[in-house]
Amino acid sequence: MPTLDWIGKNAVVGHHKEVPYRLLKCDKEFSAGEAGEGNLLIEGDNLHALKALLPYYGGKVKCIYVDPPYNTGNESWIYNDNVNSPEIRRWLGHVVGKEAEDLSRHDKWLCMMYPRLVLLRQFLQEDGVAFISIDDNELTNLRLITEEIFGAGNVLATLVWEKGKKGDAKFFSVNHEYILVVVRNKAKLIELKTKWRRHKAGADKVLAHYAELRKKNDGKHDLIREEIMKWYRALPKDDPAKAHKHYNWSDDRGLYFADNFHGPDDGRENRPRYDISHPLTKNRAKNLQPAGDGKKLAPFKHRPKFRLESTLGQTRKQFPAARVTFSRLIQNRFQACFTKTVAPRLWKSKVFLAKVLSSFQKTRKSSRS
């Protein structure tokens, strides 16, 4: 695995071992709450604080958030780690400058971060996770040293966080930062079948009411929909459950909303349905799925075609008299792509759309002539 090298690396790789353990002293003047609640606010050098907490919380922490200096050159941070290295001692007490002023600014940042990340890893339990905020100044360096410390397979993702709409950059308006997500042991997360999901406010209330209606109406989905719509309308405007009012259709698998790709054919006339032909045999494909009552079979709608036509809504307005011809061109193009094993995602390609329009215009000209 490729590794990153910088000035002072050899001196800081084992520096966390040289930092002595310390005792924490309680300052009652600035304390609040009960002593046994387990909440701590620690003032001091974070490297020393980490080493002091390690005997108590090593291998026990579920989640850590880190907000290090971004090393923009405007933060006035000072490297002060007492590392036994002549080249590093020259940095002590000096503010880290900007790119053109301080040629070793990235080396200093890496020397500061490395021992702290090593200790943070020791705090995490086997399925623990750390979130580290950063921006473009040190994102690449941070990624490389976290891969070295945690293991490349334990760096889960680089999240993009939008920080605001305003920007004053000369070239591009950079309105985002990053959050690097690393774990102690990814294999443990997989073993535990860990899933991180955001809980939807009000969803439990809706599902509980739906379960009551389903039991009351003996699974008759028309009656369930009628009653759940009345229930939604009666909810106060500020009730979180009201935000899920589009979930009013149901089948044997549960609630869904009308535009959901997983929803069965609900019988509405304005819902698109398309028959498609197999690209090789030319036979019509029988895409079927259980209908709402779970007994009959209803044709499954051609979802990609629907998505494609929704994307091309303006185009169809430009050529309203040629819907059939235009749809046929799209279907032929799909079959050609499918036969050549080209992914259907080409439908979303601007190049492909331009080719379709060009072919359509040529067809119109030839039919007129």
C-alpha cells in the first residue's frame, strides 16, 4: 500500500508512546452537574488529554467526532508537541503560516495529527466509528494517514458537507467541506449487520395507525386508503406524521406512495404502462407482479421508459404531433443498446439524447419529402 512521507514522520510515528500518562484535576469553579454523571469537559493540550483518558475509555468509545485545524493559513495555530527531533524543535512556538510563507506547513500539520489519530483509534471499540471534518487544504493528506493508521479497508467514505450558499472565490465558489468516516474494524460492522439509518419523524405513528386500519378492515386496501386519508387530513399541521401523507396506498406488502417504483399497478388511468419487446426474440416481455389483492397478476410498468419520458417532457412539447414516432425511435435505440450490452443508463446521457433528437429530425424531413 502506498504511504505518505514528510519531514519529521520518523520522529512522530511512535510519539504517542513517549507522551506520559497524566491525572485529570477537577476545577470545581468551572464544573456543573453531578460528579457521577460521567460528563467531562477538559481544557488543555488534546494530546495530553487523550493520553490521560486512555486508561479509562480505551476500546470503549462508540463514536468520535474530530474537528482539527484545517491548515488554511488563517488559523494561527502553533505546533507545540515536545518531540525529540532537532528539525521539529525549530517549529516550536511559531505560528504556522500560509502556503507561500511556510514551506513546511503541511509537514507540521501531519506531525500534529499523526499521534492524535493513533490514540483515537485506541479509544474506539471494535464497531466504533470516527468522523473527521476537513477541507481541500489537507483532505488528501488526511486520507493517506488515516489509511495508514486505520487500514485502507476501514476508511468508509468521504462525505461532502455543504457549508453555505455564499462564496467569494476568484475561480470557483467552493461551498463545501468534507467529513472523512473511518472505523476501527469494518469486518465487525459487517458481522453485526450494522446499518446506519436516519429515523424519520412521525413514521412510527403512521405505521402504527396503518397496522390498526389493516386489522380493522381485514386487509381491504380500498377501505384502508379511504380511512388513512381522513386521518391524515385530521392531523394538526405541525404533526410530523402529516409529512408522510403521500403514503396512502397499500397492498399486502405495506404502505407506499403512488410514484414509488416498488408500488404495484393501482389502477389509475393516468399512470404510464408500456409493453416492451425482447431485443433478440422480438416477443413481448411479460413483466408481471402480484396485484393489490395478491391473487391476480397485473402488468408491471416499464419504469425506465417512464423516467425517460419525464426527463424529455420539454422535447415532447416541441414535437407534439410525433409522439408515436419519437417513442419508437427511443425503443429502437434501447434495443440496440441492450443488444450491444450497453448499460441503460445511456438514457440519461446528453450525448444519447442529442443523437435521438437528430435521428428524429432526419425522420421528419424524410417523411415530409
